[in-house]
Amino acid sequence: MHNSDLFRDTRVVITAGASGIGLAFARRFAAAGARIAICDVDAAAVDAAAADIDDAIAMRADVTSEEQTSAFFSSVEEAWGGADVVIANAGTGGPAGLIETQSLEDWRSCLAVNLDGAFLTCRWAARVLKAGGGGSLIMMSSSAGLHGYPNRSPYATSKWGIIGLMKTLAMELGPHGVRVNAICPGSVEGDRMDRVLANEARATGLTEAELRARYVEGVSLRSWVSADDIAEAALFLASSAGSKVSGQAFSVDGHTHSLA
């Protein structure tokens, strides 16, 4: 989807929108004519993204903080009066290792970003999208939200939780014209996955090269996914072409058949 008028004046709000998949979302929606609002925990990345995307609302905010997320969302409402598309994108890979090696602190830290952040975002999105008469709420799960994921129990648990939240909100918001879906990326190329592989290498004793080969072996298309692949899926779900798509866990992963 490359039509520069496809989302003309559509108001798109993206958490963790200053780097990685979130920045890909912001750039692709902006190229299609949308107005963009992003928050991110990385202040330098926020500044860079604001310089990159014309007229973007861009603020530093930690999605685990109700105060900071509320300030961001309030600024969006003050500027725009509402929103049309909300993408709950913020997430963290969490710790790596067998469950008996994990601390409660690390478990809670992972779930705080991936689930508390989604809750705060979706709670606001539900209100403003209903008030606006409809729209699209997109949540970020993972292929790990559809399969088990050895050595990554906090992450897998949080991403399964996203699916449950998405299914429930599709039921709650559907009568108000709001579509709710979750994108389930596979292994996405980029800095974040590089960090995940480094953590897993330390936890398992395998080399990063061996882990990369394992990831590809578990994908039917034998390939990694790009951030732009994920962005294309979001554009579809938010567009008129996806007007009857709701309550779906939308995999963009080359068909993951094993995460072991």
C-alpha cells in the first residue's frame, strides 16, 4: 500500500514509535498521508523521529507510567480532538533463560512493559475511538503469542496475554465500529533481535550464529521478517481493505512452526 492519499489526515497514534517497528509504522503511515503522534522511552530517538516526520507529535513517555502515558495521550487529544488509529506497539524482549533461573523482578519488568503498557494504551484508545464513532486498534503480539517459547517464559506469557486482551476488546468495541486486531511478527531483523540473540547466547551456551540458523529452520519460508513487512500489515488492518477484519491474531512471520 503506497498511495500517498490512502490515509490523508488520518490521526495515527503509536507507542514506542521512535525506533524499530514503531518507527517503520510512523514512516509508512506518514507516507500515506496520515498525521502521526508517537511516544517513546528514548528521548534522543524521539527527537530524531520528530525531525524525520513532518508535523509529528512526539513525546518521551514510559508506557509503564500511568502519569507519563496520560500526559502523552492528553497532548494528542488537545491537538487533534481524538484519534482514528492507535497502535499499542511498546514492548520488551525480557530476560532469557529457563524459568528456574528467572527472578520475580525480571518477570514483572517484562510484563509491565508488554501488558501494563498495552492496558494503559488500550484503555485510552477504547474511549477516544468509541467517541469518534469507530477506528482501528492494533496491538503487537508475536509468534511467541501463538506458540511456546523455551527460555523466554515472561515474554511468551505477555504475548499470549495480548491475544486474550485483543479478543476481549474486539468484542467490547465492535458494536461501536472499532476494529481490534493483533499483529504477530516472527523474527524481525534489527537491533532489538540482535540484543535478544545475544541474551539467548549467554543463557544457552549456543553461538549467535547457531541461534540465527535455528530461528530460520523453524520458519517455513526460511527467512526473517523486516519492520516494513510488519508496517504493511498495519496499513492493511487500518485501511478500508481491512474494514471487516477484527478479533484476529494476524501473523507476519513466514509461517513459524517451531520456536524450540
